[in-house]
Amino acid sequence: MTDLSTKYLGLLLKNPLIVSASPLTAYIDNLQRMEVAGAAAVVLPSLFEEQIELQGMGVDKVTPLNQQTLPDALQHLPEMKGYNRGANGYLAHIYQAKKAVSIPVIASLNGYYSGGWVQYSRLIEAAGADALELNIYYLATRPNISSQEVEEMYLHLVRDVKTAVTIPVAVKLSPYFSAFANMATQLDATGVDGLVLFNRFYQPDIDLETREVVPSLDLSSRGELRLRLRWAAILASLVKADLAVTGGVEQGTDIVKSLMAGAKATAVASVLLKHGIEHIKHILAELTQWLEDHGEKSVSAIQGTMNQQRVADPAAFERANYMNVLKSLEGESPD
Ligand SMILES: Cc1cc2nc3c(=O)[nH]c(=O)nc-3n(C[C@H](O)[C@H](O)[C@H](O)COP(=O)(O)O)c2cc1C
């Protein structure tokens, strides 16, 4: 019998497949179906910092009437209550999720300034979450804000939340740092328990008919996995925090690659939105099959075996390899 168990954020998971934050995890019956299909843990949809701020201001709902009275930073907000039930409803969702499933339930906060997060993270812990994922989302569009200031903001936020709670804390990151390895090691030094690679940003599009900027959300594709594999492989020997890969994981072999690169777990959303929750069974069957076919008795036996320190050619994860890729394409171009 192949042992699929893995340890992530100090939690013993029965296998490395976590269901990532998405609207799918907003429903208790979905969480139960995920557990039955074999998911090892679930991440609830993020509660947005702005929702906590609104609640703090006594506004539980954005309506056209009160929108005008909100500060500039909050005026763009749509009415979000139905999505994750708002700040109070979120705590109830954690509590109900914990009662409904026996796999770990990870809560998620999305934002970038400490404000209400610290206090709210305590409430999340009190509601019973097994861990907390901080999805720090900051788009540095103002030219007077330096990369150092942005990094300090991240570190400050993570330190504050780490001090506030005893449950494990993971940070879901974007790859858009000019010195990502440095940033990751600084975050690691805060004592954060996990780094989740990577957040996906939803990029606005332009509607040519209405000439409006419209939100656009594409599900991921498998090609996105490679950026995650590279960084998991590079960071695996640099940080103590557990690594999780999210983005482009669709098949059992994608989990194998992520584990080999150095991840302790993988988190999936798009593939389940495309194929349904029961597809978890299929992915886990593929993972088990691969391990059996290759004589591997456990997930831990392959973890980190292809990280940058352990591969024959460490430069293969770096830029030097760019020339080899170009060389391999020689002769393939049409005349
Ligand atoms: C519709 C949708 C909603 C999402 N909502 C959240 C969210 O609330 N919080 C979060 O951290 N990530 C959110 N994500 C990102 C996913 O959790 C996941 O990390 C990302 O999509 C990459 O995984 P995938 O390639 O399996 O989709 C969302 C993704 C999708 C597709």
C-alpha cells in the first residue's frame, strides 16, 4: 500500500492534494464531497480585507446609497456579502466547515495592510480554523513606493499575524518580486509556516464594444506549473517553511513533479471548476499509479529529490538554461 501522507504546516495530511480557495469551498456540501473524494484539506475562499474594514465601520453591505459615504479606497467595492457571507458570516462558515468535515480547514485572508487582519486572525483561530493562509495582494502602481517599502509591508503584516495566533500561518505569494529568493528568505525568517507558490492575478481586459475595462478571470492551464516548479526547486533548500504549489496542477503527475521539486503539498482550483469535485479521485488515482509504477512506496520518498541542490545540473533551473532551450529549438522553425 503506497503511503500518500505528507506533513504540511505541521498538519498531517493523508495525501498532498489540497483544495485551494475558490467559490467551490464556499459551500458546506461541497466541502463534504471534497472530503469523500479524497481531498486532504480545504482552503476556504478568502475574506477580503476591505470586508473587515467595512464591518469595522458598521457597514455590512455596499449599496449605491452608502457607497458615496465610504472612503476612496473602499468605493470600488461590489456587494460581496453573498460570496463569502461577509466578515461575520465567514467565521460561521469556518465553524460549520469544521463540524462538517474531519480534514483540516484552512481559512484565507486577502489584502495588504495590517489594520483589521490581526484582530480578525484571532477570531479565525477562535472559530476553529486549523491554519490561516494570507493571500497578500498588493499591486505597486504608485511610482513613489519602492520595492523595499512593499517588502517591509509584507513582512510587517506577516510578523503581526504570526504574533497574534498560534495556528500555523502560510503566505500565498505572487512571483512578481525583483529578488524573489531574498523576499522568500526574509519571510521565512519571520517564522511563517508555509509559502504558497503562487497567487494568480486576475487581469483586467478591455471590452471593445462598450470601451470599458472589465474584470477577466481565466482558469489556469498546465503550462503555469513550470514557474512554480522552478521556484519550489530553488527555495526548497533555502527556507524552513513548507512549500505548497498552486497553479496549473491538473494531473497526478503534476503533483509528482511538485513534490520532487520540493513542495509538501499542492492546491487545486481550476481543474475542479472544469471537471467537478469528484475529479479529485481521478487525480489521486493517477498519483498512486505513478508511484506504484516507479516502485516508490511513499510520497515522502520523492519529496525534494529534484530540488535545485539535488539535481545533476542545478543551472537547469536558472537563466543559463535559456540558451540550451533556444538551441534545442534550432531547426524546428518553419522555413
Ligand atoms: C474562481 C476562482 C476564485 C478564486 N478565489 C480565491 C480566493 O478567494 N483566495 C485565494 O487565495 N485564491 C483564490 N483563487 C486562486 C486559487 O485558490 C488557486 O490558487 C489558483 O487558481 C491556482 O490554482 P489552479 O491553477 O488550480 O486554479 C481563486 C481561483 C479561481 C479560479
